[in-house]
Amino acid sequence: MLSDETVAVIGAGNIGRALIGGMIGSDLIAPEHVIATRRTASALDAMADEFPGLRTTTDNIEAVQDASIILLTIKPQSRAEVITNLRDHVERDVLVISVLAGITSERLQLDFGQDQPVIRAMPNTPALVDAGATALSAGTYATEAHVDKAQSIFAAVGDAVVVSEEYMDAVTGLSGSGPAYVYMFIEALTDAGVKQGLSRADAADLAAQTVYGAAKLAIDTGKHPALLRDEVTTPGGTAIAAVSALEEHGLRTMLINAVGTATQRSKELNEE
Ligand SMILES: NC(=O)c1ccc[n+]([C@@H]2O[C@H](COP(=O)([O-])OP(=O)(O)OC[C@H]3O[C@@H](n4cnc5c(N)ncnc54)[C@H](OP(=O)(O)O)[C@@H]3O)[C@@H](O)[C@H]2O)c1
């Protein structure tokens, strides 16, 4: 899909490195056709050792000279400085794919020039282990072929779905930020086991594997989570006693409100 492309990954930190690993590891593109940038030269050297053939530079302008696709994986706070320096060096037919939380396609089009093909993507950190969940939306000038190319990049590190831009803040609140909520859940479950006398190591293993296994069962069977929950809750048993306690403390409302708060924060980021 990307054999004719050259991809510049601007800001190859956690997410950028994961995407480079996914693209190269799945043979989507040859390492010689990927250029990674960041300011720390030693980190780029380490990446070049990890992915033989990968091109690296601390100079963003040099990186985009050859590129047909630019993957922007810097932090939103660096957007203004990085794009201001780059915009005059980016041809108008170059596809820009941004993972910057909260930054709309419209804003990116304005940053680069009105007719720039732009795709906004929201991956999450499980992309680091090829189990990411990414949603993508196309800007005004992105074609179907652009969307397919972008989707292939994120599909190399997990699941990738295309949604309309209006849902991207909700995606940021759900799957983009979601791993943080799940880690809190695992941590709390671990503490709960320790409170009941289990060693911390055993409790941590059991808690993480329970979350992983339950998610895998839901995905593999495609069954509604309520059905799967029913299968665990024996009448008069232990699980239904705990489910009742969770309902009493408003677990669902808490999560619905948490995702709502993160969605709102994503909207605010575009205004800053
Ligand atoms: N982490 C998540 O869960 C997550 C989920 C979805 C989307 N995102 C989005 O992904 C983006 C990156 O997040 P991340 O967690 O991967 O952050 P990160 O690890 O900090 O990566 C950003 C990289 O940008 C580099 N950088 C900073 N200024 C630069 C410049 N002027 N030129 C070139 N490179 C520069 C930094 O390296 P140097 O300091 O060496 O320059 C850093 O390695 C963010 O926009 C975030 O909104 C993150």
C-alpha cells in the first residue's frame, strides 16, 4: 500500500516510534522510505539501530523535503512552532496525518494552507504492543486513497476505524485516553487483592490478566458485555454481590462522566 511513498515521522516519541515499528514490521514500507525526527540525536541513533535502514535527522525541514506523507506525532504544545517552520517546505499534494489530541482537520488545513490533504487520527498507547485502537477522520481535501493509506498505517499497530470528524473528541475521551482509566482499574483491583491477603505480585498478575482475558473474550466472541457478565454471575453467588456493590457506587455514571470530561478537554485543546 505504501511502497511508492516516503513517510516523514515528525516527533518520533512513543506514538511515532510505535507507528514506525508497525509500518516496518508489517512490511508496509521499507525502512529506507521512513525518516524519523526528534530533537534528541542519541534517541534517533537508538531508533536507527533498532530499525536498520531507517533514516533519521534532527532537522524537520530536511525530513519533509522527500516526503509524500508526513506523520505529525509531536505534542500539541509543539504544533505552532513545528508547523510554522515546516509549512513553506511542504508541497500541497503531501498527505499530512496528525495524531495531535484535540487539533481539528480544519485547524491543520489552516496551519498548512487551505488545500492541504489532512487526516486526523487518534491512536492509543497499546499501539506500542500492536494492540492499539485508532479512529481516523478525513479533512476536506483528503481523498479515499489518502484515507486508505492512513488507515493502513494504523492498522499495522492494531484496529483502525474511520469516523466522521465530529466524533473525534469523543474518541479521544474514550479510546485515546481510555488506557489511563483501565490502568486505574487494574491498580485498584490489585490493591483489592492485597487487602484480601494476596501478595502484590500475584494480585497484580491476576488483575491485569483478568482485564486482558475479559477484553479478549468480548472481542473474540463478539458477545454483548451484558451477556458475558450474566455468564459470570451465578444466582446468589459472589460476582452478583460485587456487581451490586459497583452499581451502588455508580461505576457506570462515573465512567460516562469521565469520558465526557475528557471529550470536553479535547474540544478545549483546539481553542488553545
Ligand atoms: N500517549 C498517548 O496516549 C496518545 C494517544 C493518542 C494520541 N497521542 C498524541 O500523540 C502525540 C505524541 O504523544 P507521545 O505520547 O508519543 O509523546 P512523546 O513521546 O513526548 O513524543 C513526542 C516527541 O516529539 C519530539 N519533539 C518535540 N519537539 C520537537 C520538534 N520541535 N521537532 C521534532 N520533534 C520534536 C520529542 O522528542 P525530543 O524531545 O527528542 O525532541 C518527543 O519524542 C501527541 O500529540 C498526543 O496528543 C498520544
